[in-house]
Amino acid sequence: MDTFEALACSGQRKEILNILSISPKSIKEISELTGISPPLVSRHLKKLGELGLVEKDNTRYILTDKGYFVHLALEKFRRIVRVLDKDPEFWEIHDFSGIPDEFKLRIDEIGDYEILRSDKDEVLKHYRVFSSIYTESEIVRLASAVFFPSHPKMFAEIAAKADVEVIIPLKALNTLKSEYKEELKQYLANGGKIYRNDDVRLTVIVTERALCMGFFLRDGKYNTESGLLSFDDTAIRWGFDLYNYFKKSALPVEY
């Protein structure tokens, strides 16, 4: 049995690792904290010791370096699951292939997010909330696979008072150039920057205040009825990192 199997099949062993990550403990102390009988605690510690995760220091047990690495990985796993379990339906119906794997591994950084959904009283609730955020921000970064007709005029105005960058695919860029020429000129004249990247398959808008995201459904249609919002500092950092990931392979657009 390897380390993964030994921990996957025993919540008690994971609990013991978590307790020992705080401070060394004796068998009696572990038993009192967990409610696990001393003989069973002893058997778990023996197995964890065989795996190189814990070692005995006089009468107490401590985590080895390997044990602490495993503990951190388990904590990471718990945080990711906590994010996904907060709104199972949202994570089940959308296509998240547009999020690069390295950012999926950091999805726990989204933190205490909220899913804004349209209802009978307000059809485009998340658009209103998102707009109120980035129209009042000093730094705005947008990477989107879809074109929003309201954005050209809005972003031209925002660029006059904020640091704004936009990444869009060729199809959206052509629409912008052909149908929104004046707004595009004004946006660029106000200092806004625009880039082309045809590999973006989601919408991410990140400012110094919040992270806003939209996704395609699994049937290939873009979901115009809901969006993800987080004000957590870790989510904002995650969002800027994701935007910069797309920017690295984007081409600057001049007009």
C-alpha cells in the first residue's frame, strides 16, 4: 500500500496528520483530540511511520518533512473540494476546459465566491453587478472569448480614467473594427490597450477590487444567465495571473 492509498482509505490517518502538523502529540493526546481509541491510534501511527510520514520523539510523535509535504497537499485538496462543493450545479453544467491546468490546480484561491444568477426580477443580474465593479475600478483586465455589445462604449469611457487592457479573439476584433470604429478609436485614444488571442475560451474580468468570470455551458453555448464573483485577495491575484497567462501568447493590436 502506497502513501496515497493509505491515506485515501482512512480519514483517521488524515486527521492524525492534521493534528501533528500543529504540534507533536502523544498517543493519549491524539486519542483525546480525535476520539480514536489509543490502540487504534497506535496502529495508525505505526502505518504512518512505515510510510515515512511520522516519527517518534521520546513519548510524542511528530511529522517528518515528507509528512508535512503530504499534509500541505491534503489541505490543498480540501480547499479545492470546498470550492467545488459550495455550488455543485455551477461546476457540473459548465465547460471549464478554458482554464489552463496550472490554474485549475489553484482553483481553491477563488475562495469565498458567489454565483450570480438571473431571475424573473432581473434577467442580467451578474452583468449589472460586474459592470458596477469595473466602472469604478482603477485597474481593469478583460480576456473574453465572446463579444459583448455594451463593452465598446463602456470600456472607452473607463479607459479615460483607469488602466485598461482587453484580450479578445479575431472574430470579436473584426466585429469591433467593423461595427464599433468610433468606440475603438476612443478607447485607444484614452490609453486603452487591446490584444488578440484566439485561445481564450472563457470570460475573466479582474480589477483591484474583484474577480468576475463567465463560462460556456457543456453544450457549447455561452451562459448569459450566471457568473462567478469573488472579492477575495487570493481570487484577485489568481485572476490577474490568468489574464497575464493569456497575454503572454497574445498579439498587440494597433488601429
